[in-house]
Amino acid sequence: MPATANVRTLRFILLAFFSIAVLYKIFTSSSSNYSPSLNVPPAGGSDIGKIPPQLPKSELSSGDTKPDSEEDQSPFSHGTTPNAKNNFPLTGTAPGKRANATFITLARNSDTWEIAKSIRHIEDRFNRKYNYDWVFLNDQPFDEQFKKITTRLVSGKTKYGLIPKEHWSFPEWIDQDKAAAVREDMRQRKIIYGDSVSYRHMCRFESGFFFEHELLADYEFYWRVEPSIKLFCDVDYDPFLYMKENKKKYGFTLSLYEYKDTIPTLWETTKKFMAEYPHHIVEGNSMKFISDNDGKDYNNCHFWSNFEIGSLNWLRSPAYRDYFKYLDRAGGFFYERWGDAPVHSLGAALMLKQEEIHFFDNIAYWHVPFTHCPTSEEDREKYKCSCNPKDNFDWKGYSCTSRFFEMRGWEKPKGWEYQMN
């Protein structure tokens, strides 16, 4: 019996030793062959941190993903964002001084979730590093949900204002029957917003009153932001401070032709204003941008005002105030459908010097249906742009940006001809 027990014990030891050897072989072999799709680096060797070979290049971050030390072996060093090595700051505020400026949005309570999207674009691409304030205006009181959602998204202070009734209603000199007949005619002709009363109030307010609101009284510059817009590139400098330090008074990203049927008498009214107020028209203005025959006719070019960065002091100037009052008395906001974009544009073109108007080429912007995407590949790389350059509207036939470049005597950026269609 003792001999038999010794044999059994020896067999058990040999079997256990053999099992341990087999298991060791299995585990040591599998530890160097993780599935690449898991994106888990091996424990050692020259393949640490390499990109899985079977993934297409377009799906990966372009940054260096090979860690330099044990501290670098974190989720942020393997193609995920934010990525400190690719200059995506995790936290922090940009150093330096600020301009006296604010964002300005005209919105309703029903716009809560669309303006929330816009705010995230502005904050993520720019304002989280600069913390500028945001002023919201409405012709009705903002509800608590609108205030709660927008306040928690904005890195600066938020302010909520009610538009005075006299700035959002028919002035006493408007013939209501005539205005109603115009709206009906435009409805039948299917002119966009042609039958809308609220759209006309909005255009009049944006043309002549928003900068008079008490919440904007202490600011010098504004950046207008609409619901449902997008920014496609990082804004890694301060556009407000750029405007101030370079003596700019109006900035745009997109320009195009206005619908002729909405402004049939706007230019004739403007010419009458010019004749009565010649001292408001500056030398070195941008007449060549808005007219092809020295002011005889208006070519309908205008800056698209749903994006604009501008000087509130200029809009409050005697020249612009006189211009708006003249237009307002003429009644074209209600007897036609004058938009704030051509009104701002004609004012800027006639009352500002060419060098006081700035084209923000490096702020990639979208508002349905148009996109501004920097033409330059170098800029798109520098500012980490996500826009498709083929969508850039600047050089297409309905854009007026080519005219602006020609007026300034600028060469178009490299590659513009590939974005014409």
C-alpha cells in the first residue's frame, strides 16, 4: 500500500507540473496577441501605443500617439480627445486683457434647444477660454427653462432683456391697410417671409434698435449669434480685441445678393439720404462693393448679418442713427420687406472706410443654407477645422466675397478656383 500511494503521489505531482506548464504557455502566448480592434497596447516591446493597423487613417487622431513615459500612458494619449499633446487644452483661461464686448442673441423661449447648440459651438471653439458675457433679448419674457439652460452653458455672465414695445410694433405713421396688402401680395408671389409680421418687426429691431437696449449700454463690441448656427474651426485668438486694436468697426464671414423683390426702393431711398446728409458719407468707402456703376444702381450685395462682429459705438453714431431714422420714416420695413442685412451693409459700405470692414476668413461658420470654410489648407489645419472645403460658399456664383476682394485689391487665396462649383 505504501508503494502504491507513493506512485499515485508522484503521478499527481507530474500531472500538476505538466498542467502548470501548459497553462503558462497558453497565457504567455495570448498576452502578446490582443485583438487590435480593442486598441489595447501590449505589456512591452516596440509596439507600445501604435495605432491598430486595420483602422482607416481618416478615423484616427493625427497626433503622436506613442507615449514618452509611463505618465503618458493614459486614455488621452491614444487618439482620443481632448488630447493635450495635440494642443487641445483640457481646462484653463486664455491670459491677457479683454475687450469690452458681449455676445448678443435675439431669441424666443421656443428656441431654447437650438440656441443651446449654438452656444456650445461658440463656447467649445472660443469662449470657454475667454469668458465673455452673453445678452439675450426677447419680445416676451424669457421662461425659467431658457434661463437655466443658457446660463449653465455660457462661461461668462448671462443677461436677459425684454424688448420695449415701441421697438417691436408698427410705428404710428404706417398705414396698416397698405402694409397688409403688401404682405398678401408677397404671400401670393411666394416671397420668403413676405407675409410675416414678426419677421418685419425683427428686421426693424435688428436694423435700428438692438444696440439701444439698456443691457448693451456699457459694451463697446458685439458678436451676433443666431439659433442653430455652427462653428467649424477653433478661434484661438480674441476677435473682439482684434477689432479694437486694429480699429475695425464691422466684421463678416459671408456675403451674398439680396432678393430684389424684398427691397425694390431701398437704394433709391438711400440715395435720397446721401443727398440730404452728404457729411455722413466718408471718403475711401466701399461703394464699389455695393454698386457697379458708381452708385447709380445697387447690385444687391450685402454682408450676411446673422453673423457679424461689430462696433456698438459706430451703430450709435449720428451717421448711422440718422440713416436708420430716414429709412424707418420711409416705411420700407413694412411696405416692402427690408432686411437688416442690406441695411447694415449699406450703412457700413457708405459710412466706414474700406479698412474698417473686416473679413473673418478664419472663423468657419454655418447658418442654413450657407457655409464659410477657410479656403487655405494651412488655415484649416492650424485652426483644427471640421468643415468640408467643397462646401465653402465664398467663391460660388451667388456670393459677393469675390467683389469684396476685388475692391480691396486682394489676391484670392490659393485653391479658390476648386471651390467655385
